[in-house]
Amino acid sequence: MLLVDVATASAEVGATSARSAKTARIAEVLARTGDDPHLAAVVVSWLSGELPQRQIGVGWAALRSLPPPAAEPALTVAAVDAVFTDIGAVAGKGSQARRGRLIAELFGAATAVEQTFLRDLLTGELRQGALVGVMADAVAKAAGVPAARVRRAAMLAGDLPTVAAAVLPGGAPALEQFTLRVGRPVGPMLAQTATGVVDALHRLGGTAIFEAKLDGARVQIHRRGDEVTIYTRSLDDVTTRLPEVVDAALCWPVTDLIADAEAIALRPDGRPHRFQVTASRFGRTTAGTAPALSVFVFDLLHADGDDLMDLPTSARLDVLDTVIPDRHRVDRLTTSDPAAAERFLAATLAAGHEGVMAKSPDAGYEAGRRGAGWLKVKPVHTLDLVVLAVEWGSGRRRGKLSNIHLGARDPDRGGFVMLGKTFKGMTDAMLAWQTARFLELADGPTDGHIVRLRPVQVVEIAFDGVQTSTRYPGGMALRFARVLRYPDDKTAAEADTIDTVRRIHEHGG
């Protein structure tokens, strides 16, 4: 199979907004993978914007100077995948030069449309709208099986490319192998957002189970006898890094278990450390001197031979309460009273946590999906910041100025302090407006794909908190920043200051 077939399909998918058209075009490409399971897995990974090899050490810096494109397509998917593997394996003295030669050879053999696809894939910029749901539907369409069966298999396998590798050559019978198994991680259930506890109660039918939403790291704990395995939200195995979580799981009165939990670093007074303190434990091979993590279980998927995923939340929690000691459970309140829910939210926030989860008592566990049965409720911070630069978009945003660089005003030293970037929250109309606006504000020549701006445009940004960061000069970065609007009544001199951001950071925001 030629790379140009995948690259062309990606460009066409990015140019359409219709989900059905995206699904049909991707299914057409997947059907051409034939009986080759590895090829199927690679194509699904690529069109999902991911590499099977995960990280291979190639970013924008390595792709600034590329050879001119080839005139005719000749690269195959299998050959390119092999080159990616070779690039990822480069190490030691002279590795940068060897990696550069491999990249130059690859891009020199690629046509223009192939170069665009490869560059976006390697830099994580392949925003063509082929999200997991669209990809699952496309796999189902190409294999001729119901989409619901593919989605369930993907959540149980924790990986859609693995399912595609089985079902595209093997058809419906191949899906039977994907069952819930202790020791094999599954995609975690995700939550939608509610505007408040009243909204949550209304959307969940009048009664909800409210739980403290901890600002820790989500973990999935698998125990079979005396063997415990711990996976992150992205299904990476971090067992050796979290010995205290292993010890806690071994103390629970159960033999086999799959638990959904939060690991979090707490201060002696029980209040949470900053998220970065918890996160630091996941970047280490050993615990070292970092603070110990506490673990709090909020759901069970399996317990001693019984699969619980399809049971209502209330039934799963009944089992959880018999298996997990109180000290390892999140705080919880079941109520239909908005005032009681507001008091629970206020108490949770006062304890230093980030908000609450509201769950339907009747909902099953929709692994790997953002189900309507879970809603997150948390206060939203906003800041008026200044746009310092902007990056050209890719995929559906090609030709538009998209990813904006955000700065807070520095009243003491003058100028602005960068706090991060975002491309989230932008409508098509907003993208068109800001492209025209930012071209007017361009300050000097572009730096590759980055356009520097005169710092005059204010943007209202919503974000979930401020985290410590060595990446930016202020030592801080916004978490989950997204654009709300561009106010036309504020000047850069009225933007929020870096001191305001520091106060939010200091108070655990």
C-alpha cells in the first residue's frame, strides 16, 4: 500500500466536516489493507494522528529544513513505518546527525502531499477531525461489522489499532477475543462537563452521586492474587514507580480486581500538593525522595470473577464499599437536593480539591467513551491575556492562523510573560477573523510556522489551573487553556498581570 493513498485520504478527510463523509473515506482506505494485520494497525494509528512507535525523537526543529518533494509517489506504508522504527532506535554519539539523514532521505522520497502528512504526523499537528469515534466507525464500516461491537472491543483492548488488526482481516469472529481481563488495561470512562450542580442534577434525572474530584493522576489498578499492575490514563504501565499503591492494593480483601482510582500526593494536613508533585512520580523509574502517593478508588470494573462494567453505578459502588476500605475511597454524596450538592461542592473545594463528579446512579461503565452518565463540575478561571504570536494551522486549519501564544502583562519590568499556547475553543468564524487580524499585527518576518505579533490583541482565556513549568520564562503555565472570546473593549494595558497569575498559582489554582 502506498503512502500517498493514506496522505491523500487524510487531506480529504481534513477538508470535510461531515462525519459520515469522513467515516466513508477512511473506511475506503482501510479496506485496501487487505489481510495484513500490521498494515491495518499502522494505518489506523496514523489516521488517528499517532505513531505505533509512540515517540521517536522528531519534532518541529528537526523538520525546519526539508528537501524538495519528489515528483512521483514511491513510498509504501510498510517502508515508512520501518523508517520510523529505525529513527526511534537511533541513540548514542552522532545520533542527531544520523537521525537527520534518515529524515532527509524519507522526506526526499515523499511527494508534496506526503511531506505535509508526514510533517503533521510527526509533530502531532494532524488535526483532520478523525477522532477515535470516527476511526472506530470507519473500522467497523470497512470490516462490515456493527460499530458498537468495534467500539466495545476497542475499549476492552484499550487500543483501536489492535482491534483493527484483528477485525479487518478476520471479520466479526475476531472480536470475540476482546473481553475484560485482569491484567489488560481498558480505556477509562470519561466525563462530559456540567455548568454546575443544578445543571448536573437536571441532566442526570434529578438524583446524582456526587464525588470529590481530586487533582491527582488517574490510575487503573489490576490485581490477580499477589500480582498488582498499575496503568496510567494513557494505559502506560507504571507499576514499578508506585510501590505504595501496590502495597495498598495488596491489603484489600479481594483476590482479583480492576479498580479505577486516583493517585495523589497529600500534605500532612490532608490537603493536596500541587499537581506537579504528583505528576513527578510518574516520570521517575523509582520513588526516590518524592512524596508518597495516596490512592483513592472511585469505581470497580471487576471483582473476584465478576465483571461489573455493565452494572449500574450504584451497584458497582455497593461492591466497591465491601472491598475497598473507607480510607481508600473518595468522598461521596447521593442526593437530589441542589442545596446539599452545593454544600458538598463547597466543602470539596475548601479541602483543596478541584471540584466534583456527578454520576448517574443507573449508568454503566462506558470504558473509552465520554459518557453522559458522568459529568464534571468545577469552577473555571478566566484571564484577559495578550496574544504574542500565532502558528499556522494544519489539517482543516491549514491556511488559518490557529495556535496562539499567550502572555500576561509584567507591570514591573514591562512587556509580557508567556504562559503557554492554545488552539482550543476556536470556531470557524473566529479562525477566519483572527487570521485576518493577526496578519495585520504581524511584527517582522515569520519564524518557520510561527508569526510574531505586535502585543496589542487581548483574548479572554478560560483555564483549569496554573502549574509550575520550566518551559516558560515565568515558571508557570496554564492548564487546559481555551479561548472564550476576543473582547473589543480592552487594550493590552488592561490585560491581567503576571502577579495575578502567581496568586492563582500560589493558592493552588
